[in-house]
Amino acid sequence: MVDLAKIVYYPRFWDLAHRFYEESWEYSCGRHYNEILTEEGIGFPLVYSEAQFHHPLSYGDTVNCKISVSEIGSSSITWKYEFTNQEGIICWTSTQVTVCVKMNEIQSKIPVPNWMREGLSKISEK
């Protein structure tokens, strides 16, 4: 997880973001991420990602993540991430866009379902 400088190796930030993202679904939509993938058959490929590194996360730090949704398009969702350490210092921010697809037809986008829109409104930026 950390490199020789004892800070988080930069690709790990996206891995951490995805782990927090998966956990956020149960809070926002009342469904486990795996249930959405397998039972609903809906997937969310990442189509855009940008990030800024503000402060190193060091070995032993506690990562806190704030996830919000800044926009819900017809088939896309724009996610905002903010990682802070245990002292509240912002370490990493990211904007990521996913699109909704049917798992068995990932080449074609589908509309964001209404139940999902309603649930994601719980974590929408106000």
C-alpha cells in the first residue's frame, strides 16, 4: 500500500476510492453493490477520472472519505471524492464519471433508474 517513502503509492488512491464507492451504495440506495451488479444486472464503467494530490497519506494514517454526487445525467453519474487524514487535512480529491450499462451488454448505456436517482440524491451536493 505504501512505497519506499512510506506514503501511499499513487494508484492505490483509485483502489481506495472504489472500495468506498462500493460501500456507499448500501447507504445511498439501500442495496449492496454486489446485488446491483448481479441481481439488477447493472454495471458502472468509469469513463472519466481526474484527481489532485494535496498532501501525502503516510504509513499509519487513517483515511476518511467523503463521497458525493454532483450530477446525475440521463445515463451517467458524476462522483466527487475527498480523502482526509486523521487530522482533517485534505490529501486527495477526485472527480469521476461512471455510466450505467447492462452487465450483459456493456457496449450500450442505459438510463439511470429512478430508484437509483432517488437514493443517490441522499449524497448529492447541495
